Amino acid sequence: MKGGVMSERVMRHAAAGVVAALLAAPVSAAPAQPGPNGGTDVQRVLQAVQSIGPATLKQSEDGPRITAEAGRGPIGYAVVFSGCDAAGRSCTHMVLEVLWRDLALDDAARWNREWRAGRAYMDGDLLVLDHWVSLGGGMSDESLNELMAWWSALMEAARAQFYE
């Protein structure tokens, strides 16, 4: 390099290496499939939620809803679905939400300033932390399990921030 600029010869050599690597990569006949669309199936989401603790599935007027106890601090959490068919499949969206008591608008504002995960707001005297998930493209079982593990860790981080 001369004066902070890469020489043309080095750039061409690097570009040739990238092209060669791409040409040598195996080509599949079809794009990789994400696997079963676990995230779009309410029963599969219930199983994933139950992997982090007890949960129940209820049918409300608005559609399927999974509720669970979240442990110390929060009242509990829910997974609320929308756009599902009558069998509770092919859901287009879900929202993970946890409700907290004895908190204030300042707590929600602090969460939103310090975290880029979820959204905190006040609903009456409860602080709500939620995270919307689009299921339009489906979600593999692996991604669903990772989402539930992330959500569990996020609830623990919120509990620590709000109550410790």
C-alpha cells in the first residue's frame, strides 16, 4: 500500500481470489429450505415456549394466545398470534410480550435508551416489553428455539435492570 491506497495489482489479485472461491463452491439444485415452519404453527411455538418453562395455550376472540409465568419480578409473559388459520397454523405474526408491575415511565424510557431489543411502554400501571416477529417467510424450528432462548435471556436482563 502506498499512501493508504491499495495498489491496483493487489486489488486485482484479491478480486481474482474471491471469484475463484465463488466458482469452486458447490452449487445446489435448489435453495436451502428453512425446515418446518415452526414459527407459523401455534402448537410448535407452544413446545418452544415450554422448553423455557410452563405455558398454556388459550383461544381468545383475537386468536391463539400462549401465556406463561415469567418468574420473579414480572407478572408473566405471553405470545400473541395474528393471521392464523382455523387450525392455528400459517400465522403471519406473533408478538412476545412481558408485563411488569411497580415500574414507571422512566423505567420504560431507560430500557428504550439502553437496549435495541424489544420495545418498552406503559399500559396503564403496567410496563410492557414486547417484540414483534413477522412470520410471513416462515421460521425454522432452530430459529424458533433460538428466538425463545433469546427472549428468555432478554426477560432476565430486563428483570435485572428493573429490580436489582
